[in-house]
Amino acid sequence: MRKLTYKFIFGIMCLFLISCSEDQKTDNTKSTSSETKVDAQFPFYDPSLSIDERIGDLISRLTLEEKALQMTHNTPAVERLGIKPYSWWNEALHGVGRSGVATVFPQAIGLGATFDADLALRVSGAISDEARAMHNAAKAKGHYQQYGGLTFWTPNINIFRDPRWGRGQETYGEDPYLTSIIGAAFVRGLQGDNPEYLKTAACAKHFAVHSGPEKLRHQFDAIATPKDLWETYLPAFEVLVDTGVEAVMCAYNSTNGEPCCANNYLISDVLRDQWQFKGHVLSDCWAIVDFYNTENGHGVSPSVEAAAALAVKSGVSLNCGNSYPALPKAVEQGLITEEEIDEQLAILLKTRFELGLFDPAGTNPYDDISIDVVNSDEHRALAREVAQKSIVMLKNNGVLPLKNDLAKYFITGPHAASTEILLGNYYGVNPEMVTVLEGVSGAIDPGSQLQYRMGALLDRENVNPQDWATGNAGNSDATIAVIGLSGLLEGEEGESIASSTFGDRLDYNIPQNQINFLKKLRESAGEKPVIAVVTGGSPMNLAEVHELADAVLLVWYPGEEGGNAVADIIFGKVSPSGRLPITFPKSLDQLPPYEDYSMKGRTYRYMQAEPLYPFGYGLSYSTFTYDTPVVSKQEIIQEDDMVASVKVTNTGSVSAEDVVQVYFKDVESSVETPNYTLLGVQRVNLEPGASKTVEFEIDPKMLRMVTLKGERIYEPGDFKLYIGGSSPMTKSFDLGAPKMAEVTFTLL
């Protein structure tokens, strides 16, 4: 009788617990008051305690197996503690990515082409608003899926050192300073300015010395000298750490003989000790597998247990992948202690607490951001502004801007009606993507005709020999050919499905069939204008395009409003003001081998050959002149601040923005120094005939030389400052950019 009673009571208790569990699973949209009562019994839910106290309490309640799972990118729920599932893996490269409807801004390389950190701050602020709104909406429905969290693995601040790298489109270009200022602004916008909470958590990736080859990234060893490390590859990461970036992602490859996710110099010596980084380090996805993969990996560990232990001991708190569930066995095998795991878990959990994920609903100031912000009119207008300011006019023989009331226009090319070329990689989606065809058709006056035919395939000759397209160039007042690259040809290893080289571009040319098509258009058009609108995220050989077309616009992957922005430029609603954030060589023969990570011969800073298009170059519908710059001191010492100023005048006939750039050159030094180094940039909007004096504060720290040992030192001597609308490479002036103004000063 007693056994029966005990069984009966036990059964009733089980039914009650199951009922409570089911209610919790199915009633996620209701008020959280009942959850708050349950949660209140655990101190880690108490916001009045310090974060360290809350983290300590939570870790003390987790089993070793639960700890290991909480250090993977898709953490499961811990139902007995009321902890919901959480996915750390989320993307926001140019808008919330892979998570549903969101504003799609121009790809990162396009944002780099704006040379505008203030604009980057506005963009990332809009993105983080949408991220919070989307997270709030998903949480209300009980959805805890991958790409639905608040930890964003953005921005990519690797240096775009070689145009063959298919993922270079994710970066802000080849220059450490430009990458630093835009990357830092992007982090500030993502993370917000609330003193108690992170709006979202940003991540600087891929640490460090990572830029292809894409096919070899899981086993490649990037060899970089101390000078190249500290002069080129590390500065942007240091700036973002100083800015307060919450996370750093270690790269797949090795650097100087050690896998980046077990690189004692990079993670311990530099990131933690020198820079005092307090956030968490995470692995690139399945990078820990490369530790014990002897065929296509680094092969530094004999087993998954040893690999997981090595990563945690190296300071990697979060595993994107499936290796860390082996940590309990690693403890059994004596490869690591539970205390060492606790140390890294504590660092990781701090981010979740700073995001307010363990606080009562309504405590976080971002809990009330409404879904109405997503793809709002305001955000669409911002996407259009960024696209306008990112477009680089490479050539114009006077045909642009076009009038929008001509009798007939012809638009053609493989990308004219493509949404693919609006996106780039790591993108979101929405139902209002504006193609170039749609943008142009919406901009012309009623009464004008517009013909469209695709005319050419992406990367192969037409199968059907019949040509109903090119004849339109002959009977139209203007032809707009939308050609170039797309994410099918360049990008990440598994995404570029038309690429035989894993997304890298080992052939520098755009597809030959597109050049052949442009030649036919040119022949048919005769003296009538042909405008080439070129898409893509990397340098490419545009020499023939430059010769064949009357005007060339590089529009990158311009986002959801790309079509409207292209039309705005073509028809003169705004003047083009984008600048190249990366040098376009004439051919790959001008560059060192792709696998060579030495900076010698690369980028505007070290390249001696004359490029096709130089860094910082871009034309306008107006013209600008620069007076001789003035410096506040002709001689400075290390503690001095100096102000350089220059008067800029719009000598053209239209209102336009110029991108004023400041470079310096060390005239004579004890070791080789860069040709030129960018150290300041400002946008200035001037009406015709108007002038403005633009000032730049020069911190002498910017002038420090990097020695062969990687040390930054002051070396007295003469320096030259160059101020103008492009880099000082002479090709800029040959192409129509105004000549740089220059001044010399001395560091004592």
C-alpha cells in the first residue's frame, strides 16, 4: 500500500512537471511575469547584483557538460535554470543578414568607397535598431534560431591586400587608416552608447593576417614580417579594441607557424597583454576541426579532445562548430581543467549579461524597439544615400549626366535586371529590391522610350546566335550597359557557385563575353553615348571597358536602393563622390604572388608600378582646386599637435561633394617606409564658386615609423603632407583628378 502511494504521488508530480514544461514551451508570447517568479529564485537573474556575481552564480549551477555546450555557437536551453537557447552566430555585414526581411545596405567595400566614418556610424546604428527589433519579435514568438540573436560577427577589418581574394568585398579596402575609422564607427553604431547595456555585440574579424587564398584557408600559413604586421595587418584591430569591440574572431589560417585560434603571440601577447582586450575570442566556424585535420587542416592536435583543450587554453571562449562538446572528455584525459574552462566561460557569459539577456523584460532600454523600424522609409533613404556616395565615376568624356527626357534609352547587360548584383555576400532580403533597370525606368520622363534586353550571359557566350539586343544601341539616344562581376563569381568558398576557384578571382579580367558584347554595342551606337555601369566587389581589369565606353561607373554591390542610386548619378540628381578604397593594377603581373603576404609591391603604399586606377581616385560632375596647405607649425616635437588646413574651391558649375584626403610621406628614413600614408579624410559639400577651408588635426603619433622589428618609433626629419581629392599617385592626375597640394614640415 505504501509503495502504491509513493508511486501515485511520484506520478502526479511528474505530470505536474511535464505540464509546467509544456506550458513554458507553448506560452512564449504571454507576459513574462510567471517566468520572473521562477527566475527570481536564482541570483544570476537579479540585476541588482554585479555582473561578476551573477556570472559566478550561473557557472556554479552548470554541469561540466552544460558548460561545454554553452561555449558552442548554438547553445541549448538549460530548462532547470530557465535558460533559453541562444545562437551566437549572426551576421550584419551590410544589414542584418540571413534573418529575414531587413534593410540591405551597399556591401562593405561600397561603404569603404564613401570614405565617410560618420555615414558608417549612421548605417550601423540603423542596423542595430533593426537587429533589436527583429530579435524582440522573434523572442515574442518563442523563436530562438540561428541568425536571430544579438551577437554579430561584423565587421571584417582584414586588409584587402590582393584583388584575387573573393572575400575582399567584405572589407573596407586596402588602407589601415580608412579601415580603422570606418570599422570603429561601425562598432560604435552596433554596440550603442548606453552605459549599462550593449545594443548588440560587434566582432572584429578575422584575427589576424587573413586574406586568402580561399581554397587553402584551412591549412594555409600566412607569413608576415613584424614590420608588415604592425604597419599593415594589426593597426585596425588595435583601433577597434580601443573602441571597445566586444568580440574578436580568430581566423582559419595559421600566422607565422601557429594556427590563429591557438596563436600565443596574437591572442595572449598582443590581444590580451599589449592591448588589454577584455571581450571574448571566438573561432571561425569549424576552425578548431582544422587543428586535428591532417589532410586539409593544420594537424597540430591528435584528437578532437586535444584540439578543444588547446583552443580553450589559448583563450578562445566560443567555438563556432562542434568541437567543444568534447571538453568533458578532455578533462577526463587530463588535457585541461574545469577551472580553465570556467575562466573562458565567464568571459563569454559577460557578453550575454551585457546584452541584458538574463534581465527581466522591459529592463533593457532596447526591448521596446518596434519592428516598424525594419526597412523603414528612413532606412531606405539611408541605403540610397550610401549607394549614391559609394559610386565611383572612373571615366566621363562629357556624356554624363544624361538628360532624363531623351527620345529613347536602351538598357542592357547581364546585370541590368539582376537582384543578385544588389546583394554581395552576407546579405539580408526584403520585398522592395530596386534593380538598375527599375531605377532607370523610374527616373525617365513620360514620353521617353526605354528598351531592355539582357543581351549577354554572365560568363559565357550566348548559345543562340540570334542577336536582338545590340541593334538597339544604334537607334537609341543613349545605351546603358550593366556589366561586371556578381557573387556567383567572387565571394566565400562555398557561396560563389559559378566560380571554379572557390570564390577567388585568379583571372583578373571580367568575363570575355561581356567585353565582346560591349564591343558590339559600341559599334552599333556609333557616336551615341554608351555608359558602362560596372558591378563587383574587387579590382578588375577595366582597360577595354574604359576605352569602349564614354563613361564608366563602378557601383559595387549597391544594396536594395542600388537601382535608384545609379539612376540618381546617371541623370545628375546627385554628383558622384565615391573614391576607390583599393588600387586597381593594370594586370596581376604587377603584383607579387597571391600566397605572398609581404606588402612589398602591394597597394598604393608600397606599389611602384603605375596602376590602372589609383587608390582614392574618383571623378565628379564638378571640378575642385586646392590652395597651398598651411601648417600651424613648420617644426614640431613629439608632444606637439599640428593643424593642417587647405582652402578648397568648387570651380565647376554644379553643387557637388569632394572627398578631401590627407597623406604624408617620410622624406628620408633609416628603413623603408610607405610611399604615402593616409592620415585624414573629410567630405565637403560646395556650391558652384564656393570655397571652404578644411582643417585636419595631425597627431605626431601618426608619423611614427615602424622598424624591421615591428616597433613604432619617432625618427626626426622632414615630412611632406599632400592634400587633395585623390592619392598622390600620378595616374590620378592623368585621369582628371585635381593635383594634390603639398607642404613640407620637420619633426625634431
